[in-house]
Amino acid sequence: MAPHPVKTTTTVGSFEAKTHLAALIDRAAAGEEVIITRRGKPVARLVAVEGGTDAEAREAVERLRVMRHGTTLGGLGWKDLRDEGRKW
């Protein structure tokens, strides 16, 4: 198993975060964690969004296909299920 890269954390006040938001977003996208404080107390965390690969997406779709195989609605139609909770 490959070692996890060391992530650095930066703490900034809310005024500084507002003033330098574009630069902080760039730093977060590069893997840095940015903690935003208000009056010295942490209130938000800016981190990069971790996206999956195409292979992971295909694998997830295949798992869903396998999982649904043999699954039925027990004689109900999808419209019956849709309408069950509706109020007229």
C-alpha cells in the first residue's frame, strides 16, 4: 500500500479568507487543507473535492447491475410506488 501524501494545514481568519479566496481555493485544490476561523474559533474547512476515476464509476455501475439482478417490485408497478405517498 502506497503511503498517503502529507497534507499541510493552514489557518486563516475570515477576513483574510474573504480577501484571498481565489488563492486559498488554489491551495486547497493542490491538496492543502485551509481552516477558516472567526474570532479565533474554527468555523469552516476548505479542502479539495476528491473525484473518482472513470474505472471506479464503471465498477460502481456494474455492482448496481449485479445487485438489481433478480430484484422485483413484488407485483407492483413503478407508478403504484410513485403514487403511494402522494396526496390528492
